[in-house]
Amino acid sequence: MSKLTAIRGFNDILPTDTAKWRAVESVLTQVLDGYGFSQIRLPMVEETDLFARGVGEATDIVEKEMFGVVHGNQNTGKDENEKSFTLRPEGTAGCVRAVVEHNLTRGDTPKLWYMGAMFRYERPQKGRYRQFTQLGVESIGSPLPDADAELIAMTAMMYKRLGIFDHVMLQLNTLGEAHERIAYKTALVEYLTAHFDGLDDDSQRRVSTNPLRVLDSKDEQTQAILLGAPKLSDFLGDESRLHFEQVQNYLHTLGIDFEINEKLVRGLDYYNKTVFEWVTDKLGSQATVCGGGRYDGLVGIVKGKPEQSEPAVGFAMGLERLMLLMETVNPIADTADCDVFVVASESVYMNAVLYANELRTYRPNMRVKMASATSLKSQMKKADKSGAKFTVIIGDDEVANQTVSVKNMATGEQASRAMTDFDFE
Ligand code: ATP
Ligand code: MG
């Protein structure tokens, strides 16, 4: 029989790393709380149609990255309605689905966040996995540029608090409105068609399926051709232009530097007006650590009533890439998971269990560990290795006197105290 291992592209996060993840997550949630955003918890599986319609048929995600699920009954692969289900490749579509389904916009402009696993069937490599974690944030109901700027400012605050702000760069662009993009697409397709033979294969295909995506082709020859291509900014109307300027004004006021990247189109269909990415030069080709933008049409698409849409803006931050970046530029020190280690001789081990239980009861914030009732020597070894600040030693004498011996692990000093004294500061 062969040994069973994890599936390619699916990672375990081991105890030394989970401590670091929790430290980062707590910084992120602190910032989210500081901006008054509320958590929403969403299912990991949705109807395939939600992504096909919401994310868009001609996107990388829907074209080639969706993870199907064998749904309903494992043996038949079917549920009662024979619908197709998909593991969520991103969170915005599901979040908007929940907002619409529960009417959260009635009389409110919800500001929401979620954190959790996303699934994409892509080629696993450093910073690119088949299961990965995103922090997603969606601000729904405001068409105004302050909403876009608020989200960008919040991401900047996160990077500052994590001590990595100097290693990320904000890129900004505007995609204008759908009707402006249609006019632009016509001009772009005309130009690309005239230079069709010079384009890379992917770009040739995209000329008819999703011409804007040609702009972010990595192919050098394609990029050379694009130098002479029409620019989307020349097709924008006053309203789109002003919106973009105002977003930039807010960022200037807040002291957040950015670079305008006219080739930034983002991979998802639902965006309009502002799009942004935070990129780093520390992670090779997996350079984007966060991406987002405005998606004023998505609520209507999910409702099935495009004319009843509601404006919205959001972003998604990839946590694995964030952790890799932290590891590279501002590593979090390994920390102990224990404050007090309780050891006892076998004859009084029961008393020690009771003592540890009381300590945990009276001092709920204290992390109290015990080894199993093996020899005192082997328990002491574990206490030494644990990184605990104090070791409490309980033997026959201590129990007889209702005391414990407390060893300060930093100084090596040992002192006796009452068994009911739980003060460890
Ligand atoms: P990329 O261009 O790197 O494929 P993307 O445009 O597909 O990214 P989004 O859909 O915008 O990414 O997702 C937002 C963030 O989620 C990315 O910036 C990245 O940090 C992270 N991310 C996306 N796909 C993966 C993946 N397969 N593995 C790890 N992180 C990912
Ligand atoms: Mg991708």
C-alpha cells in the first residue's frame, strides 16, 4: 500500500506557522474593526452559474480554473436537482449573492469582510496554490469615490501595521463604464486585428473573447505591439474621469503613493471604474498581494435584474502571499505557546491535574500545559523545551504542605508558594 499524502496544491499549515497566521489575522481584523467593517461567513460551495454569470464566462477563472465538486450523493454524483456546484474560486460573487438573498442593502450600505479558503485549478508553484486563503472585503451601496479610497486606505493601514508597507506598491487604473469600454473595445479589436499575426497565442484567442485582457499579456512582442494601441483613458467620459480624479485626490490627502498603470485590467469581468492592485518585487512572478476595484453591475447580475443593481467596491488579499512577504521582509519571531508548565511526580499527579484545572479556571488568559504522567525527569525536559515562563513543580511534600514550587525559567530561581496563589505576573 502506498503512503497517503496531501493533494498537489493543497497545503497543511503546521503549528509553528499557525501562530504566525493568527498574529497576522489579528492585525487584519483589528484594522477591519477600526474601519467599522462587519464579518460575514459564507459557504464554500455555490451553484456554478453564480460564478459563470458573476465572474464572467471569458475570464481565466471560469474558463479554466474552476474546481467542480462531486455533489449530493458520493456514489451517484448527483443531488436531487442535478445542478452543477463549484468550490468557490473567489468570494465576491458569493458575498453579493448573500447580500441580495438576505436583503442586506435595504436601508443600509453594508461593509463586509470574510476570510477563508478559495479553490482554483491552476498550476501549483510558490505563491500559487489550488487551495489558498483570501481576506475579502466588500463595501456595498455607495457610488462615490470616497468608498473606493476608503478600501485602499484600509489596505495601506494593514500593510503599515504589519510592517511591510515599504515593500508594496499601489497600482491604480480606471476601466470607465461599460459603454465607454464598448467603444474602446471596438477600437482596440480593430488595432489588434491589424497586428494579429504578431500576437502570442493566448492574446490571439482573447481578441475575440476578452480583448481587454490582451493588455496584461506577459508576452514581450505583444507588449511591443500594444505600445501603439488606442488607450482606454481617451474613451472615458467626464463622469468616469472625475470619479478617478477624486479617488486620486483622497489618496493624495491620505499620503498614499500610487502609480497609474493603464494596462491594469484585472482578470474578472465585473469591474468598472476604479481597479487597483498592490504588488511587490519580493515574490518573483507571484507579485500581486491584493487586488480589487469597483463593480457597480454585479448586484444586478446576481439579482437577475441588471437595471436594479447597486454600486459596490471590494478587494481580495491573498494571505499565503502576504505570509511569504512577511517571511521575506519582516519575519515574525517564533513564540512559545505556553506560559506555565505544570509537572508532578506520579504519586501526586492527580493533585497536579486539579491544580492546573484551577489555574486555568482562575486565569483564563494563561496558557497552561502539562505533559502526561511519565517520569518527573521527562516532564521537566518537556517543560524546558516548551518556552514556558514558569514551571510549577508538585511533589509529595508540596501536596502535604498545600504548596507548589515555582521555577522562573528565565532566572532559574525557585520559590515555594501557596497552592491557591495563582499570581504569575
Ligand atoms: P494572479 O494574477 O496572481 O493569478 P489573480 O488576478 O488571479 O492573481 P485575484 O483573483 O484578484 O487574483 O485574487 C486576489 C489575490 O488572491 C491575488 O492578488 C493573490 O494574492 C491571491 N491569489 C489568487 N490566486 C491565488 C492562488 N492560486 N494561490 C495563492 N494566492 C492566490
Ligand atoms: Mg489568477
